Amino acid sequence: MKAAQGHLNDVIRFSAVDGPGNRFVVFLQGCNYNCIACHNPYTINECDSCGQCVEPCPEMALFYDGHNQVTVDDDLCTNCDICIQVCPTDSTPLSKMVRLENLVRQIDEVSPFLSGITVSGGEPTLQADFVASLFCSIKCSDKLSRLTTFVDSNGSASREVWDRLLPVMDGAMIDLKALDPDTHVAMTGEHNGPVLDTIRYLAEWQRLYEVRLLMVPGRNDSPAVVERTARWLYDVDPSMRIKLIGFRRHGVRPQFADIPEVDPAHLEELAKIVRSVGIKDLVLV
Amino acid sequence: MSMEEFRARAREIVNDATLTFHQRRHYLAWLAENALEYPELSKEAAEALNKQIICDLFEGSAPYRARYILPDYARALHNGSTHLELDPPTDLDEALSFLLIMYTQVPSITGYPVYLGDFDKILAPYVDKVDDETLYRNLRLFWIALDRILPDAFVHTNLGPHDSRISRTIFRIERELLQVVPNISLKVDPEVTPDDLILDAVLTVIATGKPHFVNHPLMVRDLGEEYAAVSCYNSLKIGGGSHTLNRLNLKEVALLHQGDIDSFIEETLPHYVELNAELIEARIRYLVEEAKFFEHDFLAAEGLIQLDRFSAMYGIYGLAEAVDILMEGADKQGRYGHDDEANELSYEITRKVADLVASRPMPYCAGNNGRAFLHSQSGIDSDLEVTAGTRIPIGEEPEMFAHIKAVAPHHDLFQAGVSDIFHVEDTVRRNPSAMVDIIRGAFVEGMRDFTFNLATNGFIRITGYLVRKCDVEQFDEMGARHGSTTFAAGSVKNSHVTDRNVKRVLSRESSPRAPQ
């Protein structure tokens, strides 16, 4: 099904950290997980127009429109992010619906500088129709078809969703928060069965660009757990690319601010363990 | 200058413990030259020079060598040199030895050669029978010799656009040695230069801040196949060069202007453009007609430079401030680099200057059909509160795409080079191919020169040349082996270049005057 518009949080025109080469990144609004380590919690929920951000906005850029929706005046907004800080529902009044052709036009403008585009979020597969439509537009354009199309996902989507994306998707970056089901529930609020299935399925289709392991101290970073995880991934695909990321507090919600950051020496130790099971393509962040 | 003052300043140089013997001798020569009368100028031009509205970059009062000289090293290697009593080399060892000898005899404004040749081309005839390990060892020793014999960051070589074993070996050596000298430009032709060579160059930038990237097809359009980027960002003809570089301070012109934007473009600007042209003409005539450089130098006598491949460089700087001053004068808010109307005004100004320079005959400039080359001048250490060339002020740059979009339209006009430095985040270390994408995009967008740098290597890029951070930090106490470090120490203090979170070496082109 074609979707003419998507719920957009924001875009970044040049990114060196969202897949191979320089990429245009589309951040979609809305996520089905509620991760303790989330760095951009304001992308989790839809804005319910409760209005609690209207008064605190120092630029008076927020107001109720004729349909009782909180709306932003782009000319006044200075992106000070106070609305995001006061939001009681992990959302933002700044996200908006974007028309497909508008987004494609923005990509077209910077395309000579790009290896490709990455759709991130939020959880982009929640808007799979829009993502598929966007990728289709790229792949059907003479000028843009050389761009690679990537998805940055929590891996919770079903095979049916991936089947819709596979014909137009070049690669996916999947987060695996925890191999152990209970730990996964504790860290995300959801079971990891679908994630493990996604990793196996995308690997089979050779569309798994990398698996990201975010190391959160005291939660999923014990040597034994990391070794078991690396071994599981190696069994899925020995040539798998793994990105080992140390948890950083930046952007994390106040109630999780007591989680310590990862000691770089510890991260190096964990990297050795991952390599010891046979993984060759390992990136440390 | 009175004799008394002359003696006092000579004494200061002689006794300056932060200068090496060679640096003291260089500044003593500069002092002596400046005791001579200046080439004759009209009263108005002399006054504008005095007030630094037009500026000769302290080249000296009596030009006796061309500012930038690009000897045809390929020809020298092929023919040998009578003056130097050297036969044509027959192998790599002889070629490298020949070049080292010749460099000591190539003049320029800095006293060091600003151009060493395109090594991938001039050494190509000598490497076929040399194995990789021997090539690496010989080039590595040669590279160390260059840095120690020619300690000035404006000493420059070019590589590309074709891939070669020589270029690959040089990039490897650069990443190992982390030297300031030589500066490097990689010529990039989108049709010819492989991604993998650009990637190798990007990895070298990440380690050393070098090379710069130049848009080869655009350079060939303006200068022909036989060109090179020298010193920093100065693109000129091989076998030729530039007699002089004088620059117009657009900020000062805008400050002096009274009236609306139209009268600035149609009256005030052309008036000062002509005063700088008069300065250039007077200096060229002195060099060619009085000092008779081209009649006595062996490079000319042996056909390694030819007067008809020379021109002069017409520089401008302070565009950012000029635009902002004119916008304010018209009660408009927009600033250069951030506002479409301000950017349009900046293009109108550079187009006007380009038209005026292209219609102003200049003597002994057959290298550009009897006209000066336009150049966006990237500053010297004494520049205060004025932005280099056509750059967006340091610290005010918008995000990279908007930055490139804003400055790229200027690049088409500046045949003799234009510099915009892009500071990039450390994340590209893990994804260097992102920079390959951006360089290719920048050339599609029409940029002529592209330079980027990271905050986290051991170098500071000043106006285009490099200095080592550790050298700047030590300079006040210990002096510097490289000429460009002295210059950079002044530049870092004066223009907050470290605010750009970038990079240190004595660079005589940029710190042309004797320390005071």
C-alpha cells in the first residue's frame, strides 16, 4: 500500500554515523519500545496536544490551531528544546506530517553528496508503508536510484513487514538490546523473539548490514552474556558486522540518569570476547 | 625609515633568540629591501596602500623575484641543467638527488620553493624497475629531507588525478611521518580519479590534515592541463607563476562607502579595484623592467619558466564583513552565509570584481591573456577582525551542506584559487568514505578547492597551511624550526583560529614581515 505522507520527527542532511558513506537520515516519529537507554525519548510517542509546552516556550512559537492541535510557528522556533524537556509524554510538538514528494525533493537537493539514505526514528517499521513508498521513489528515479536505502530498526517488525521492504531496501541496522528474554523485557518493555527472528531473516536475505549491541553497565555487559550473544550472532552469520556501543547518558531521561557510562577499558575487554568467538567485522563506538 | 630606526630594527632581528640563523638572514634581507623607495604609485594608490585598503602582503619595496614560481621540473629532469652542471638523471636515485639540488635554487617570495613538482608525474619515468620496498625507502628518505631542508609550510606538491604507485606510497609515508612539509594537493577528476585513491587521501587528512582536494576539470578549463596548486590554494601554470599578489580589503571599502548598494557596486568598488590593479602593475613593471628577473635567472635561461606563462594574482578578502556592512546600511538583517539576499549580494560583488579584473589589461601577464588572475586571499597573521577571502567568518559557519551551497558559487570566478575550510566531526574516522561522498558532491556543486580538517589530529590549519599544535605551544619559549610556525603563533592569537577547533609551523608567506 502506498502512503503519501509520514509522521516525521526531523531529518539530517549529512550523517557519517548511520550506515556506509555520507547519508541523508529521516527520523520518523513513534516507537513501540520504551528503552531505558533511549537517547531521543521525544521520538517515542505521538503528541496528544496536552498543551503543557505552550506556556513554557520562550519564543511563543507554540499555539493551538483551529483543530485544537498544538502547532509550531517555524519562523519563531529556535530549537531550544524546552518543549521537549517539559513534555510529560515523551513526545514533541515539533514533529509533523511530511509529504512523500516533499521529502524526496529534499533528498534530491543533496543527492550528489550521498551514498544513500537511512530511515531511523523512532521505529521506522511502524510506518512501513511510508518507508516502502519512500524507497520506491528513490529506486524508481533515474537520478536517485544509485543511492542505497537503509533502515535503522529495533528489529520488532514481523516477516510480513520486512517482506514489504525487502524489494526496495538495501540494508538494515538492527539493535539487539539483549539476548536474554527477561533482560530484554526489563530494558525495553518488550520480548525479543521478533528481534531474533528479524536478525535471522534479514541475514538469510543478505540485507543485514550490521547488528548493534548497546552495552549498558549492570544490565547486559557481563562477559558471559556478551560471549553468548556473540556466539549466537556468529551462528546466524559468521561474517556478520557487529557494532559494540558503550552506553552514554546524553539525552537519556532523568529517571535513568543513575545508569553509569561504560568504562572504555571494559568495552575493549568485551570487544576481545566478541572477536574470540570468530567475529571479524567489529566496530567499537 | 631613518638610519637610526633601520639600525635598531636590524639589531632586533640579529638578537632575536626565537629565530634560526636562516630566519634572521631572511628578515635582514627583507629589512634592507624595504629601505628602498617603493615603485612609483599615484597619490591615491599610495594612500590606499598606506591605509591597508589595498595590501601588498609585505612582499617588499623592490621586487627582485616573482612571488610564486612553478618550474617545469619534468623538462629539467629530461634536459639536465647547464647552470647546475647536472646531467639528465637515469634512475630514481639520480632523479631525487637532482630535485633536492634544484630546490635550493628556486626562488619565491618566501625564499623557499612554493612548488616541488607533481611527483606522480615527474618521477614516473624512473620507477618502472623499482620494487615497492625500494620506492618506499627512497621516497621516505626524500620526504624527510624535504621537511628538514625546506622548513616552510608553503612548500607544496601535487598528485593525481590518475592513481599511481607513487601517490599511494607518498600517502603512506605522510601518515607515518606526520610532517608539516610538504603541503599537498590532490587533483580530483570525477571521471578518472578512483574512489579508493580519494579514500586513501581522506585517511591521510585524518592523520595529518593533508592533502587539499582540487577540482581538476575546472582547473584545466581555466589554466590548461599544465597547472598546479602551490603555496596554499594558489593555482597557476607550470612553467610560469605569479609575479605578485596584492589584495583588496573589501571590508575597508565597504566602511568607506557612503550611499546605497548600487552605488557601491557601480562607483566605490570599481574605484578601489583599479587602485589595487595600479599597485599590481607597478610591482610587475619593477620586477620585469628594473630588477630584470626574467633576464638573469637560470630558470628562465634554461626554459624552465617562461615569461609568457606568468600572470599576477588579484586578491580580495573581507567579503563577509563587506556584505554585512552593506546589508546593515540598507537596514537589512541577513548575514553572509546565512541569508539568501546577503549571499546574492556577495555573488554580485565577486562577479563585479571578476568583470573589472578581466577587463583591466596588465603588462607581462600573457599567462592569462594579458589579465591578472582572480584569487580569494586566505589571510596573513596580522589580519584582525576581517575574514579571509570569501570565507564565512570562523565560528559562524552553517552546517556543511548550507556552507557549501553558500560559498560554491564564488569558486567559478577564482582561477588562481579560493579557500574554504570545513571542520568535520571525529566520527568520519570510523566512516571515511562519507568524506569521499562529500568531496565528490562539493565538486558537482562547483567548488574549485576543498579542504577539511579534524579537531583531533596533531595539526592546526591556519589560513590553509599547516602547523603542528605542539610547535605553536612551544613557540613563545623556544622559537621554531619551520618559518611558518612564527607566523602561525601570531595568527592563532589574533584570529581565534583555534576557535574553529582546528590545527600549528614559520610560514613566511603569511608572516612576511620581520617580527617586531
